[in-house]
Amino acid sequence: MIKLLEAPLAQDLHGFTECLWQQRVPHRVVEKGEVQELWISSQVDANQVLTLYQLWRDGADLSALKAPPARSVGVMSRAALQQFWFSLLLIVASVLVSLLVGFGENLDWMRRFAVVDFQVRGDSVYYASISDNLASGQFWRLFTPALMHFSLPHILFNLLWVWVAGRAIETLHGRGALLVLVLFSALVSNLAQFWVSGPMFGGMSGVVFALLGYAWLWDRRGGRPAIGLPPALMGLMLLWLVLGFAGVLEYIGVGAIANTAHLAGLVAGILWAGLRSLLIRQR
């Protein structure tokens, strides 16, 4: 985002920001010292927004005006990458780690990214405890299982939602909001799944459920800026959870499903949406 203007704290920008929301202009107001700063998306024509601001200050009726047109930029332009490079980093890291573990075939590499170290002897799996790994400083293991994927449909499905939902959250709510959501949901979903099934799991699905749960609750409560994902996605997520826990997905050949990670990720995303909304209101 780019800083458009500064205004005194005494000036009430509520009317102008409501106009920007109605015109679907992504923006943010930040208080710094004795002034408040208005930041807008780099994909919006700043000159036209400044013109709107001046008209608003002069008392003009902005309801009849059209929204400032978005700049024509490529999806992978430099300005766009500055908006959502963390989402892209998640995708690249997931691809690289999934290739390193051979989509689950290379156990030597998989042991390095699993939530705990393990050994396979015959049909049995022996693994260390979480406390042993933490004592040896292997904190990354709490998060890296999310980067491992075990089939092409598995990684394509998850990374598609990282691209759609993660990119929207990073662009509209900021990289910090997405970073906390990813780390929190990965931690919660990995620990929950490990408690149920041991270390032989992986995938970004818990994080994906967190992204979608966060977006659903945020928009449902009227949070600004709205993320804009279809509300029906929550129904599909709940249906997927029911089918997974009922064993239907595994029965029809989808494969082993980390159902506990999905549920834990969904709860983590909803919790972060509620907590972030509360923090913003208190500020």
C-alpha cells in the first residue's frame, strides 16, 4: 500500500472512508503522533482518490461519482508482488519441500520436516516426543509439516486456496495479519493432528481451513476491508469435515485425510478473526 495523505487527528475522516468502502477502494487509516495517515492500494489511481478527497472536503455529494479505476497491472508485476509476496513464498516453499520429500516417498527428507523425528521399522513407526525436539531447539518442526504434500491433487488444491484466500488477506489486511494467521493455524493444526495420529502427516490443509474460516467470520461480522470470498464456502468446508470424519472421503479413494488438522485449522482461523476484530476496535 502507499501513503496518500496526512490529516489532523481532529478531522473526522469517517464520511470519506465510508465513501471509499462503497467504491471498493482498499485503504487503511493509521494514527501517528498528531496526524492520521490515509493509505490506499498501489493498484488504485492516487490522483483520482486525492480529487475525491478534495471534493469531499468541499462538501460535494460523492454518491454519484464512480470509483477510481484500478491501474492496469500484471498479476506478477513488481507492485503486485509487493502486495502479496508472502503468499507467493508459501506456495514456492510448499512446492520445494514437497519435491524434496518426494511427495512422501523420501523418508529421509520427510523426517527432517515432520513434527518430530521418526523411524519406520517394518510396519511400525517409532518417534520422539515434542518435548525432546523442543529441548534440542528444533522449533521449526512445529510448522514445517504444513509444507509437505503427498500427491499432485493434494498440493494443487491447497496452494490454489493459498493463492486465492491468502493473497486476498495479505493484500487487504496486511502481511502481519496473514503471517500470524499462518503460524498460529499451522501450530495448532500440526499439534492437534500429531496428538491423534503421530508424525506421518503433512499438508497446508489446516492453514487453508484457517484462511477460509478467517475470511468467513470477518466478512460475516461486517469487518473492513471485506475479503469478499463466497459465504457458501463455509458450508462446503463443514460438509468436507463431516465427510472426512465419517470416512466417506477415504472410502471413495481420496486417500487418508488429516481431519483433525482441518478442524483445528478452521477453529484457529475463526479465533484469529474474532481476536483481530476485537484488537482493532480497542485501538
